[in-house]
Amino acid sequence: MRVRFGECVLDTDTRELLRAGNAVPISGKALRLLEVLVEKRPTALSKGHLQDLVWPDVFVSEATLAAVVSQLRTALGDDARRPAFIRTVYGFGYAFYGEVEDDAGGHGAKRPVSRYRLIWERREIVLAEGENVLGRGPESIEWIDRDTVSRRHVRIFIAADKVTIEDLGSKNGTLLRGRRLEGTVALSDGDEIRLGSVPLTFRVLRAPRSTATASSTSR
């Protein structure tokens, strides 16, 4: 699904949120929340239902949901007092508020797609331009629910073609290439990162080379 509302575009296939044509850093849970609200629009969804859809089989408090809603509003440039997109249904839950149009063709525009990824187990985490926080907190771009990972564990910052990583004072520390991370360090393709006991691999997507022509031999 690729839809446009206001100056924003939600692409659930590439797991990206664009605003004014630029990729917006956003956690996986905030992106999932937006996806659910857009799909169910204009229906108001209860807090309990949203918790079940966004955090299946995991208990989270209403405060966690509220924090993710706040993060989502910031990403969209929305105002809780005068919402353009996310409407609070007081005492109940939330609903998507606004007109949505299909943007499957992208109106002929070339989409800015991030080249940077983190590989965690079987997951691929897209890193956007700017700040990407990783940890167990709601502001994390992907919720890493492991006891050895801090709420705000590390920050990966992308500016043009430079990617850096910095530990945010985590309890169990961060390893980069097998050594404890200290200060801000540049990342390179293939770098092994460990947040507490959680291993990740940093990858940079390269432009594909032309497909070689297969030679055939007669027998």
C-alpha cells in the first residue's frame, strides 16, 4: 500500500514514511500504528484494540501507546490540539482524520529510498536520513525487546553518505567490530554491531550491476 495525505506518503511495502519528499525517521511501531489507523479509517479504534494490533502477544501500557502516538504526530507534523491526521477520541482511543488518496504510481516522481539497513535475525531495519535511535523505548525505529538492551541504547546518524553510531549511555554497552564502542564512530558496510547480547549487521545497498548474459553450449 502506498497512499498520500497532505504532504506525507506512507509506503507499507518499503516500510517508509515520506514527508515533503524526504524520508522521515520513525520507529517500526509508529509506522505500524499509522498503517493500522489508515487502513481502518475513519473508524475510531479503542486503545485495547490498537495495543493488540500493534503489539500482538505483548502487554504494553496505555502510556506506551500514547508515547508512540506522540512520536507519530511529530513525524507527520501533526498537532494534537488541531489534528490534521490523528484524532484523539477521549476516553476511548484514536482514529485517522483526513483525506487519503492512492499514490501507487508515485505521480511519476522518483522516490528517495534509503540505502542503509540493519539486519537483525530475519528482520531488515531501514535507516532513514537523520537520527535513528535503537532500543526498547517507543522512540526506537524498531522495538528491540531484549532484557540486555536499554530503552535508548544507540543512535545511528545519517548525513549524506556519512553514517555514524554512538552509544547513548546504555547499561550493557555496545560492541562494534568486537570492541566496546566509545564516542562517535563511522560505520562501514558489513560492520557487526552488538547491543548488549543482540547482534546486528550494518549493510549498505549497492546499485545492481548489469545482468550477465548466460552462455549456452551445445552438446
